Amino acid sequence: MLNFSLPDASCLATLRTLAAERILILDGAMGTMIQTLNMTEEDFTGHGHAGCRHHHHSDHPQKGNNDLLVLTQPEAVEEIQFTFAMAGADILETNTFSSTTIAQADYGLEAAVHDLNVAGARVARRAADRAEARDGRPRFVAGAVGPTNRTASISPDVNDPGYRAVSFDDLRLAYGQQIDGLIEGGADLILIETIFDTLNAKAAIFAAFESFTRAGRRLPIMISGTITDASGRTLSGQTPTAFWHSVAHARPFTVGLNCALGAEAMRPHMAEIAGVATALTCAYPNAGLPNAFGEYDEGPEDTARQVAGFAREGIVNVVGGCCGTTPDHIRAIAESVAPFPPRKVPA
């Protein structure tokens, strides 16, 4: 029997206290920062680097497998997370967005999943502890659980609408393995993010509670969907209101939206969630929309000005940045929302 009662962990009490006082800050985009390092295939695999702890072999190229860097370049990942923390982030995401057997199959590294998640949480914890030692402000580690590259609700074959490339149980088992590792590594929260298919998210939620049962303790859960286009719906067809009602049973610490849209386009959808959710709300938009080269041109001041509008309207409790957002974006966002009180959660 899975226990869906609220967690009583001390970190949740601290988070709730802080969230009642001010809008909390989530970090920005890890991928954007990694791209600036111009790493080579050898950097990703760790070949030629003394002290490398990566012992998983694959015949696949690894360049672009950002999650692997927690094993092969942990200092680089930690420094990025530390920089976000010092820019104002209260919550640091682990670099584990694709650390499931399903996503790592693209790189032939399914066997590395446990190590990726344990190391991902530990690297983020080191960055959080360094930042707290520097300024005395507690930082929290959110174990990032991405959507995988498969959808349980939609057929990838237009000629066979009933076909599914993944099942609920496939996802449940993969997410469970990931979350077990994140808990072992010391994550404070579980962040189920960039949800385009709510059935995938339900598998992740179910897996999280199974993991909590195995660990003997429950972590707070953050749940973040993504609106894929101007229709105002997720890829699997849900409105923001329907999305909330589909995940409300998990009694999440936060619910909200990230990715796909810039802040301006995200605002009405966040307002809709804020009007129905009995959880805290969290928004971390992209730095605008990508240009023709897939890059994000929106500067920190522009992003911050738009996110400040969320705070002014009283629709957010936690804000941060997704694709294209740098420490400068997070610093500007933190400063822009500081004058505004957090959203009041409906009774």
C-alpha cells in the first residue's frame, strides 16, 4: 500500500517556512552552460582525465550526453550549480534529466543509470553545501526526473494509432531505478519536469512513492508540465486545469510549467494553474523562443521583467529558468521578484 500522505521531512518544513516569506528561486539551464564549455567527445567520456570514476563502457558516441558529465566532469557540473546558487537560486536541479534506462539507451549506457543518479545528487549537494557555507542561506537539491523520449499516451506510428513505444510499467520501473539513485545520493526533493504526457508523469509519481516506501521516507515532489504550442495544451491534450486535477492526488509541494514557451506566452497558462491549484506554483520559462539556429537571444533583463509580471499578479511561489537561462538570468529574476509577496495558496 503506497502512502500518499504529506511528508514530514525537516527540509519540507524549512521550505514551507521560506515559501511563506518570499518567492523561492529555482536555478537555470544546465545545458546552456555546458554548451559554453565546448567539450569534446573525450571530455564527455573522460578518456585521458586522471581520476575519472566512469567505468561504464559503450560503443556509442557520448558527446551531448550531458548527464554523463556527473561521472566524467563532476567539478565542471558542480561549478555551474554553485554559480547558479550564488546568483540567487534556493533550489538546485541535479544534472539527471535523461538518467533513465529508456533515455540512456540512446547512448548504450543503461547500466550506468544508478551511478548517474547517485553521482548527480551528490554533485548538486556539494554545490549546495558550498553556497550555504559561503553566505549562510540553505540550498536544496531537486532530483531532476525528465519525461524520457517516449510517450505512453500517443502512438509514434501514424499508421498504427494503437501502438505504444513504451508501457506504463516500463516507465514505472525506469523511473523507480532513477529515483532510488537520487534518494541514495541525497536529493531533498523529486522534480518531475517537462511533462508533455501526463501518463508518463503518473508513472513517475507512482514510481516515486514506491521508492519512498523502499527508502522509508517521503521526499516532497515538484511537478512541472509543459505547454507545447499556442493551443494551451500539453502534447497529450490536457489544459492546465485538467493537468492539475490529474496530478493533485500526489499532493505535490509545487505544480507548474516549464520549457517550450517564453515567459510572455506562458503567463496565461500559469495564471490558470494558479487559479485552481491547492499546491504552491512554480514557473521556469525559457529565455524566449529559440532563433533559427536553436539559440536563445532573450537577455536577463527581458526575461526578468516578464517573470516579475507573474509575481506582480500573484500567480507564483517559485520561479526560475529553463532553456537558454544563465546565472545572469537567475540573478535578474531573483532581484525582479524580490519586492513581491508569494502567491497565497487557496484553502
